[in-house]
Amino acid sequence: MRAVLMREQGGPEVLKVEEVPVPERKTGEVLIRTEAIGVPYYEIQQRSGALPAGELPAVFGHEAAGTVAEADDAALVGRRVVAMSMAGGAYAELFVAPREDTFPIPDDLDAVNAVAAAVPASIALALVRTAKLAKGETVLIEAGGGAIGGYLARFAADQRIIVTTGAGKAASVEHLNPDLVLDHDDPGWRAKLPDGIDVVFAAIGGPETTELLDRMTPGRGRILVYGLLSGALPSITAADLLPRGLTMTGFGGMGFIADVRAARPPALDRVAGGLRTAIDRTYPLDEVAKAHQRVESREVSGKVVLLP
Ligand SMILES: NC(=O)c1ccc[n+]([C@@H]2O[C@H](COP(=O)([O-])OP(=O)(O)OC[C@H]3O[C@@H](n4cnc5c(N)ncnc54)[C@H](OP(=O)(O)O)[C@@H]3O)[C@@H](O)[C@H]2O)c1
């Protein structure tokens, strides 16, 4: 089968389409013939070396939608599904994913929209559920122009919402009806925040995250850290949190996966019901390097999807 193999981390050119053996499916896994493959931002960081990429060479990618070719349960064969695997292997004609991370695609949802939305919508729903938002709270959504940020804004629509986005991109988040939009490419953006922020969905990270603390509601403010778009996690410590009575929770790895799995069916239903994320462009698998360049350029408005 054709697949994108990564032998080393580096620029987009390290991603090469090659003929590789069909992956072996083990018990508890599903073999999927892919129709659409997602390119989330963290994969840009894994490819470039900003995040670890595991053992190489390996078939790259973590999210795909398609049709089940093999499964323990024969009734699943032929079903349209969307799946993700932390073990990689999604940038390929055939992809093995854990059964527990494979979900039926609701009718009326095509593969491109399913893969674009499944992971961000379910992560956003899990985050919003964990935040236990109270009516009227003020919520800061970092990188609101991204897929997860967009769903966070829509799932927290009853709150007062502050959204950050890249320079010149404020118009792209207008549909989220934010109360305030700040440009996160401006190094001084945190100084422009109002007081009384109750919840921060923190995707950017870095040492400057501490600048948020004095804007947060003492005793009630909570920071939910789920991304490190700047390349570094927030450098906040207990010594920062304790005197202000704030909490900070990390969302990642196996500790968060149960919440994300539980959120996936209701999130997919919301997507099928019309809560889509924008599709920026699709690229054939052969143009995987162009797809990565496009996401990395940050000129995108919406998701980039590969077609095998
Ligand atoms: N914890 C988890 O389980 C989990 C799972 C998946 C993803 N994530 C993380 O969630 C974050 C967002 O993912 P996504 O899928 O929503 O991304 P996406 O749809 O690909 O969008 C990327 C977003 O990142 C922003 N961005 C890129 N570089 C940035 C920088 N240096 N500073 C500030 N913003 C920057 C872009 O903003 P502009 O172009 O508007 O500037 C855009 O909003 C990523 O950090 C990813 O690693 C976490």
C-alpha cells in the first residue's frame, strides 16, 4: 500500500510517499481503508522536532476516516468510521486503530468533514465538561481560530467569551460571536485582558502564561492546559496558584483519553447536526509536504485534509 513514511524529523520534505506492507491488525484493533486523513497542528510540531515523534522510520499521522476492512466483530466490516491512534500510521491507504478509538460516522456526514471535526470537537467537549462552566462566567479561549478553539467557543456559547487569534485574522472568528478578540501575535496581548477571567482554555503556553494570573478571579479561576502552540508548556507553579486560590489542570495522554472517548459520540452527533469546522483545503497524499507547509504557514482558515 502507499503510505507517508517519516525517517527523521525535519522540514516538510522528510515526509515521503512510499510502498510499505499493509499493517498487521491485532485483536482489539480495526483495519480501515482510508478516505480522508486529518493534519492537526501537533503533527507539524512532531514532524519538525518541536514535539517527540516516537520511533522512526514510521508511517506518520494519527487521524483518519474511511471504511472498516477488517475487525474482530464482522458486523463492523463495511461500516464508515472515523478513528485515531496514538501509535500513528494514519497517512496511508490502510490504517490500524484501536477499536475503542474507532467511531461510526453518523449518516449525512462525509469522511472529510468527519475527520476534520471528530478529534477537535470531542476534545473541546471533554474540556468544557471538565471546566464545569457556570452561567455568566468569563472564558478565555486561546487560539480560537483553530479547530479545538472554535468548538470550545461554540460549546461555551452561553458564557462571556474572549478569543485570541493570529494577526489580521479577527474576521475569521466573528462567527463565534466573541465579546473580545485579541491578537496573540502581539507580545503584549495579555496586558489587554479585562479582570475577572474565570476559565482559561490554555493552548499557547510559554513563560508569559503567568501574565494571565492576576486577571483571573481569585478563589475560582481555573486554567485548563491542553496545548503548547508556542513550543513550551506554561511555566506556572504552585507558588503562583496558591496565593491566588487558582487551579490548573493538564489535559493530555492516557489520563484524558477516557474523557475524550466519552465525548466522541455526542460530539460527532453535534457535528452531523451541522456544527462543522471549516475545511481549508484538501490535498492528495502525494502532496503531503504541501499540506504540511500550508498548516505551518498559519495562512489556513480551517482544517487541511489529505485524500489517499
Ligand atoms: N491535549 C490533547 O489531548 C490535545 C489533542 C489534540 C491537540 N492538542 C493541541 O491543541 C492545540 C490546537 O490544536 P488544533 O487541532 O485546534 O489546531 P489547528 O486547528 O491546526 O489550528 C492551529 C491553531 O494554532 C494557532 N497557532 C499556531 N501557532 C501558534 C503560536 N505560536 N502561538 C499561538 N497560536 C498558534 C493557530 O492560530 P493562528 O493561525 O490564528 O495564529 C490556530 O488557531 C495544539 O497545541 C495541539 O497540540 C491537544
